[in-house]
Amino acid sequence: MALRALIHRVALAEGVALEEGLRWGQPAFLAARGASLRIGAPSKAMKEQADFALYVHCQTPLIAEFQSGPGAGMRVEGTRAVLFRQGERLDEAALAFLIRRALTWHQR
């Protein structure tokens, strides 16, 4: 719920209209000029490392940009997700960077 709230706060701060729905049975956040975000269970290969994940479009450099900047050291799955443990404190500043970049992806 904290991650969902952060996505909505970033969208509001950026003036991005956000549509929330389901994609592959997971909460999805869509912006007309952005890449979609999803919150869901990690892949089977990552189940031991994480309880949930924030997914971005895997054919973008969003995760690489995140890791080379404010998300350095955070657990990720390839080019597609940031991984989390239940109860873990979210680094809101770092995640806001990733969320902002995703929601405005096509504006750049």
C-alpha cells in the first residue's frame, strides 16, 4: 500500500493523469505519456530474495538508470523490477526517481 501511495503522490506532483487497473492480475499504473508500472509477486526465480516487486517496462533503460543513480545497491531483477521484502522500509526518494522517470517516459 505504501508503494501504491508513493506512485500516486509522484504522479500528482508531476501533474500526470494516472489510470489504475489490472495487468496480468497485478495492480498497474498507466500514464498516457509514460511507461506502465506494476506491483506484483516476484518471479519464481526471485521468490527467495523478495516478497513483492515494482515492475517497469523491460525494454527501457529505467532500471539501469535507477541503479546507476539513487537506486544503487537496491535489489533488482534484470531490467524489469525492483525487489522488496515485506516490512522493509522503502527508500521513497530513490523510488520516486524511478517512478517519475517511468511516468514521464514518452515525454522525453
